[in-house]
Amino acid sequence: MREGPSPGDVTQTEFLAEAVETTVTDEGVDTVESTLRRAVKRFRAAVVDDETAAELLCDDRVLRESDAARREEPEPLACRVFVEPMLDALGYDELAHEVGDLSDRRGDQADYAASFQPYDGVDSRQLLFEAEPLNKSLDRDRHGLGQVLDWLSYRPFEAEFGVATDGLRWVLVRYDRDTYSLDRLAGVDLRPVVRHIFAEQTGVDVAPEEWDTDDTRTTLERFVAGFELDNVVTTARDADRIVSRRRAEITDQFYDEYVAHVFGRAPGDDEHIGRSLVGDGVVAPSEATGDDVRLFAIGLVNRLVFVKFLEDRDLVESGLLEKIAAEHRESDVPRSLYETYLEPLFFGVFDERRDDRSRRIETITRYSEMPYLNGGLFRPAVNYDADVDDTAFDVVDDVLFDLLDLLERYEFSTDGGPSALDPSVLGNVFEKTINYITTDTGDQKKELGAYYTPDEITRFCAEQTVLPRLREEIGSHLRHEHGYTESMLTDADDVFDLIGSLPPQHGARRRDCRRCRRRVSGTGPRVWLWSLSHVCRE
């Protein structure tokens, strides 16, 4: 279990699984509701008083041992009062507790597991559950979804699906072995329902504003649809189709809007439909050509999208682009938003080591702690037809505001989600853009190297080439430095199993190898392989 960045917050109702024909009966919803009502009563009895119960149910404070009337540990209390009764109400009659993987060594254990073996058509041996204390973040690297990702990415668990919960917030995920990331299939927050029930039981007005019994019923129906055992099985059977279709839909939708904002035209249509970067948004130097303007516009959008991913990974402050746009709207600065905020960010912060940044940049508090990004994206491009670079361009405020508003309408996440754009999806947008701006697409795409290799192909190539070579190198090291025999080496199923067998003095390396698979989760097999190779070299 490890600390790390947050994969993303759980929204009240988050559903990709709603694309599946699940079954929700009045009896099932009634059972869940009555179970939840009893759980609230038990919770009130389990903590020191109703004031403490109200605080825990209405705020985000994490349940502590001192909150419990009998000084009960927080996680067992949450499991006893909320998690286990709800699982029973959802039809999980045959749960295994404290479940390890199927390897010969003792490792991490899931809190609960439900077997998928009685069900045909599910490409997973079991469904794993991680329980947390009430209100503890489900989105930390060492807890909740981070722990679920660790299990699912470890093949000996033979599991593709998992649930993270604190008893009131529930998230169902699938592990995508092509992108090494989690696809969120369902997520429901029951806290508004519980606050409504608590208010009914105690007369303390803690219910959400304008919340009524219809809201309670709707939320519980979605909960049953997403997490009742039979419905989870149905979702698991159809997960590949659901995820693929949703990714295609969100990619097409974003691409259509992207082309309209950048080029001012709908895809496949030459008719001009409004203001755009290329049409009248880019203020270019006189010597710049039309191709220069298009190249700058595409580069600008790529940089803005990358910043959205930095926001998602907490490498820059959350909502950075939205905040600087709001600040500029309210200011009297005569220069453009691009010149005032974005150009210094791109070409004074991200492309400069902290010790090399200008005094002007050092005076901007918001930029002072931002990272240096050692890559070409934030270096001023010089490959224009004219003898200019990116710093010679500007952008009209109104057009840039529209573009930022577009980006804010989408979720950019490296961890997947029902409506999220991830880096692999944007690779497809990049290829579509090359198709759009070139005429002889076959030759020019080949010339530009603009084929975006699908993740499943990249993964296959990596598993057939890089991973065997890493296993060979590590095996040689273990033979010569630690006296491993051939039989000891051949017992390992893969490079991960081999690293797991390292001697005790290499425990940190074993943990790093497991950890590296989720630190870059969602970034795709290319970055994942680099991270893994780095750990193996050490």
C-alpha cells in the first residue's frame, strides 16, 4: 500500500455501466433502502453520539478510533456497519474474506472477493473489494482505487474487476491490460441518501437542500443497477463493448468540436461555421504562411490539453486554465490572455529549469512551484516555413476563451472514466487531424510518421520483446550475484513474478516494480515500459 497522487474524485453518480441492460426491481431497491436505514441506526449507536454521527455523515472528516463508542478500529467499524450489510443486500452471499493471489508466496490481500467462476462469459476469475474507513479518500495511490489497481494489475490474482468503497461511496472498475489503467464502470455516492435518512431519524436538519424521497429512490436504483451481483456480472460480460463504444463516442464528439474551434469547419464539410484559431484567432507575424498558422494552432491546442492532464495528476493546481482565464477576464491588463499567462507558462516555466527561470516568472506566485518538463512540446517550435518561432504569435482573447471553455466541458484523465479523454484517445484525435489537414493522406501520413499505434498492438510488441529481455537480464543478475539456479528462475511466470522473488534486501525494488505499474496508470504502455525498465535497471 503506497502513497501517491489522487486518481480522481468519485462523483455522486458515475455510470458507464448504464449502457448495459441491467435489472432493477422494486424489491431489490426496497431491500437496499431498509438495509441502509438499519445501518444508519447502527452507526449512530457505534459512535460516541449523534453530533459525531452528523459530523461524519455531513462532512468529509475521516472516521477515527476516538469517534467510536467502544474505540473500534475505523475500517472494521465501517465494514461491520455499512459494507458487509450492503454487500449482503446486493446479493453477495458467498464472499471470501482476506483473499490473496494464487502465487506460492504470501502477498497483498483483498478485503473481500466474489467468485465469477459460476458465470459464463466473464473474463475474470473473481471480483475483488477494497474497503476503507468512512470518508477516507478512495482515490489515493495507497488506498481505495490505488490498492485495487495494484491487485488487478498483478496477474496471479486472476481478476479484471474490482470495487473500492467506504460503505457509502462505491466505485466499480475494470483493469485494461492494453493501457495498464482502470476503466470506471460505475460509481455512486450514497451520502446524500444517508443524510436524508439521518435527518428523518433524528430530526436534525442535515439533509441536502431540495432532496426528497424521489431523489433517494433514483440514487438507490442506480446503486442497484451498478452494484447488485447479477448486474455486475452482466456488466462484466459486456465491459469490452461498453468501454470501446464509449471511447469511440467521446473521441468523435471531442474531435468534431476540436476541428470546429481550430479550423472553423465541421469535419468533412468545407463550409465555414464560426470563429476559429486558424480563421481569425491567431495573430501571426506578417511573414508567416497559412501552414505556419495551422501548425501554431495545433501546437497550442496540444499544449493546452497537456496542461489539463497535468491538472489531473496534481502536477499543477487543479483548474489552472480556468482560473487564469477568470483572472484575465476581471483584470485591466492591456495585453492578451495568451501573452500575459500562457506564453510565459509554456516558454518560461515548463521549458526552463527552476534555477534558469527569469525574474519575471519568479514573481508570479502561481508559477513558482510548477515543474520543468523535459520535452519538446514546450519548446518554441522553429519548424515553420517562415523564419519565426512560437513566441512571434499571439491569440485573440475571445477565440482563446471559447477554446478554453471547450476544454472545460470535457474530463481529461489518465485514469479513465465514463466520459474521460485519456492520452491514448487523444492519439486518435491527432491522427484524425493529420487526415484532416493533408490531402494525399497516405503519403503524407507516412512522411510525418502520423500513424497512432493502437494500445493493444503496443502492448503485444512490448510483452513479446521488452518484457522477455528484462526477464533475461534480471535472471542473469540473480544467477551471478545471488546464486539462483535455473529451476528457481523458471518457476517465475513472468518478469513481475521474478522480481517478486528477489532476496529480502531488494524489498524496496519489489515494491517499486509493483508501484510503477500504477504511478503511470492510464498513460499507456509506452510510459509504463519506460518506468518499469528504470526500476529494473536499478
